[in-house]
Amino acid sequence: MPRRSRAKIYLLIVLLLFLVVVGSVSYLGWRQSVPRVSATATPVRLLGQRTDLTFRVEAARGNVARAEVRVVQGGRTVVAGKQEGPFGPRAQIVVTIESGALGLREGGAVIELWSRDDFWRPLRFDDRAVLTLPVTIDLTPPRLELLGATQYVSPGGAGLVAFRAEGAAHAEARAGTLAFPSFPLGPPERGARVALIALPWDLQPGTPLGIAARDEAGNVATRGLPVEVRPRRFPHETIEVRDAFLQAKVPELLPQHPPSRPLIEGFLVINREQRRQAEEAKRRIGSTTAEAPLWEGAFLQPRNTKVFANFAETRTYFYQGREIDTQVHFGYDLASTRQSAVPAANKGAVVFAGPLTIYGNTVIVDHGLGLQTLYAHLSHIDVKVGDQVDRGQELGRTGTTGLAIGDHLHYEVLVHGVSVTPLEWWDAKWIRDHIGKPLRAAGLPEIR
Ligand SMILES: [Zn+2]
């Protein structure tokens, strides 16, 4: 081989080697330069006895491989939670920090999230903290002090509890799974709160009644109420559904009902589905309430009315001799002359005025602290949402709108959307003994 050709081949080999080395170095350099995982956390300032933390971890390349949450306090590091992947390029890590079990003390601490991806890099570094969050650990639950409570309550009835909840961000009364918000009452330096509670008509015996408070760190304090639940019986009725009623009511309440289908099917949709919707609406409207009592004294029962249906009456519906449905009636049906005036039962503010499924044209008046009255089947409404009304002021006229047989007023009392018997609130003595007494015991001004 001539010398010149040999020199050319050497040059080519050297060039190739050079290219391979440069290519490999830049490839490895690129792999090394790919950013490692990044993370964000839902904001947290305080850690309580038990705090859930949510982190979102993202890998620039590859998958999130593992994540570890550590708490550093006074030079000591504890692992609060560890999760091994691979998770995918994005991972949501939820860790519950049990401060007591981890031996953490009250005061400052730093939460660290350690995480890495599974992307190969020529130089492997150890895991590192990708996120640090300074926090304050607060392990002291709010201090609950009972100041007064209604002594005797009954299913389908109401009661009041007055208490202090020092250090609480939120405090409520509870009847089983139902929660009743509390409101500050009286001089601020006393720190007293009151909550009206309602026991559902079908309250199961042994349902716990209590108060609960939660602070900003999520620490919870609860306390049972020394309240005696006295049983109460409710009536049963049967209702015969007639064709003339179906012909009048199904098109009014369910205009989309196909004419080819029997009317009784439409009735069952109204009686079940629209009734359920009305119950949900009552709960929703019940959360719009004044934080102070607006009512004064006993609630007004419209004069010269005849009661023809009671609170929590269980109604069995028959059609052509066949039992078709069972529902519970949550108010008093009061009949007088047609289109008679409907007075507001007490002082308050109108929070609902308009059609409400089976209730027809309806007005709901808020009396504060979650106490509301409902007026249904009206032929005419004279008030609008936001109006302040006085006790006895005309809200509208009775009628037959909604699922009503004959002109009457359907009247309900609600506590945070839960129906209770109006009998208690029509009775000045009941109010004195069951609402006034716990307020007096708490040293609070009585609601007149
Ligand atoms: Zn009714």
C-alpha cells in the first residue's frame, strides 16, 4: 500500500474516533444536564395532631421513582412517609403526618420532600430534598366548655346549646351525622357561641348528640351533650290518589311526562324525585341564615285555621285499591277560606320566594341562627328575596299550587334545613323552657 493511502486511513480512523468521543461526551453531558424532579405542595402553615399533606412531583424525563417526606425539628429528622414508584412522569403523593406518633413537639419545624426520578445519568447523586416547607406544629386542641343546653329534646324537635370553643376556627353541634353551625352570641369577651339543633323525626335511639370544635391546625375536640331524648309518636295516614287529581297535577308539575304513559307513573316521579329535590333545596337554603336571632317570642299560628295534616305524618298512597307509595309529610296543613292571607310567623328575612317542586309557590323566611319557616302551595306571593318581614306581615295568599289537594297552607319550621314540629315554636312556654333556659344558664341575653 502506498504511504499516502495509509496516512489517509489513519486520518479517517482518528477522525471517526474523535467523532465517537465527542458524540458520547455530549450525549452523556445531555443526560447529566436533564433537570431532576420538581415538586409543589398544597399550602400548609400549621401541623396538628394529624395533618394530610399533598405533594405533586414531576419528572422532566423518565418517571418519578420514589418520594419520602421527612420532618426536621431541632436537629432531629423523622420520616413521616415513604412511597416507592415508579409512579409515571407525574405523581401525587399524599402523606398523613401523625405528629404525636412521630414524637414531634409544638413549635417550628421544616417539612422536606425527598424525591428522585429513574432517568439514568452518568453521575448519580443521592436523593435530595426537592421541596422544603417551614411549618408550626400545634398539638393543643380547642378547649370546649359547655355553658347550657336544652334538657329534654324529642325526635322531630329542636334544642339549643351554648358553649365556648377557645382556640377554635370552626365549632358546631352534632346529632349523629347532622352538623349544626354555631354563631357567636352575647358580649365578645365572653366568647360564647350558640347552635340550634334539630333532631330528625326518625332519629335512631342512641344517636350521639354533641358539640365539636376544630382549630386551624385541624386539631379536634368533641363533647357529648347531657341531653335526655324523650320519644315522640307520629301519626300514619292513607291517601287515595284520584284520577281527577292526577289529570290536574301531573301536567302542572311534570310537563315533560309523555301523554302515552299512565299518569300514575308521572305522579310517582313527582312524589319521589321532586320531593327529594325539595328536601335538598331546603338544606341548601338553610345555610343562608342571619348570624344573630331575628325572631322575637312565640311564632304566629294563622288565625281561624283548621289543622288537617300533622308534622311527620307517614302517608301511604293508594291508587285503584293498590298501595303505590309511602312518604313522610314534614309540615302542618292549615286550611281556612280560599286565598286567605298568609302571615309571617315571626320577624325575619325572605330567603326564598318562588316555585319549589311539590311545594308549589313557596316562601321561606329566615329567623336567624338557622331557624326558618316555610309557606307552601301559595296562589300568590307578595314578597321577594331580601325583604325584611315583621311578625304577622302578609307574605302571600293560600292556594293549591304544587302537590296540594284543595286550598290550604303547608307550613314548616326548619332548623338548618331539617324539618321540626311547628308545635314547639307556636308555644311561648316551650320557647322559654327549651331555648330561653339554656341561654339564661349560659348568662347570655335571652331571645325575647
Ligand atoms: Zn302539607
